[in-house]
Amino acid sequence: MPPIALLTDFGTRDPYVGIVKGVIAGIAPRTPVIDLCHDLPPFAVQGASWALRSAAPFFPAGTVFVAIVDPGVGGDRRILLARTVRHLFLAPDNGLLGFLRDARFRAVTNRRLFLAPVSHTFHGRDVFAPVAARLARGMAPARVGPRVLSIVRLQEKPGRVAWIDRFGNLVTNLEPGPRAIRIRGRRVPVVKTYASSTPGALVAVVGSAGTLEISVVQGSAARRLRAKIGDPVR
């Protein structure tokens, strides 16, 4: 069976991720569930979108991605199901799925698929999990609700820090090519590998996502530069 991949900002301290998995297991017990990421900064829609876009190409056909970074939970925002040639994506309509260009979208409105009653604060448990489990079992996407012709799309600004990983590397959306880049008034040389520089050096490399990353060799660029997601880079 194709897997379900979970991406949330729930963290791992609380029981929320486990509860979502429990709902899935009750409906689709043989479906593999992959923890893509749960320690996203709370409400960081832009970072979640980048993480999902970077990861999706490496998952098998049929994967159901469940992306729950949802500052508008309980409000009037829609929940979307996106279908591409290879994958399905469930996420709130807050820009998280805006990177999908060749996808068909549906609004998830069929309440017969949800747990009852639906909490105003935990749609991950009551909506996302049961819908994802049924999709993984082969439910037709058309059952979730009507077609949607337009969705919220984030305005992606070139030359920005798109992600900060646990090592403090600043993953940018800059394509490879320059010999040096600048951030917060600092010139950062582009090198081939971490090993080509000495510990403590501030460098940039081409990272696994195919874009330039700013790093401190055996240290944290985020801490040294006091950087955050969205900072300009050129």
C-alpha cells in the first residue's frame, strides 16, 4: 500500500502526532505512516511549503502527504486535496500547497468522512487523519468534495532564507552559480564541501535540495548570524 507522509508543526512533546497516527491505524491499519517532519516552527506556512516541496520528489507514487501547519484552524479556511500525476496532498488552503502547478484541487467538505464531533482546534485528528486513511485505502478523490479552481498561493520572494535545519544551516532559494553570496552584510564564499574549509568557517555549499546553503563548519550559521526564515540573501 502507498504510504501516508505526515508533516506538522505539532512537535513530539505532546500526544498530537500519536493521536493522528492512531486514527489512521484504526481505518487503514496496513498503511505505512512516515514521519516527514514534526518540529517545524509553529505556524510557519512558508517553511512547511518548502519542506514539502523538497521532500515530495523522493516519495513513491501514490503517497498521501498530510501537511498540517494550520494557523486558521476552526476558521473559514478550506481544507484542500491536491492530486498530481504521482501524489495526493492534504493541507489547509493557506498557501502551503501553492508550489503545486500541475495539480487538480478539491475542497474537503464531505463530513461523512470525518470523525464526529469535529473539534474546532484539532482538525488533524478529526478531518485530515480519517480522510488520508481512506484515500490510502483507495477511496476515489472525488468523494472528498467539489473541484476548486483557485487556491491561496504564497508570494515567493527570490533571494531568501527558505529553511533553517537543526544544524543551523540556512537553506536559501538561490540557485547555484555565484562564487559568493551576502547575508546580513557578510560575504560568504561558495565552496564545494564542508571538508574543504576549517572548523568555524562561514561558507556556502550546494545543499541536498539543490540550492545554496549557508553554514558554519561544525557550527551554527543561524546562531552566528542571528538569522531567521525569510531573511534576504543575494
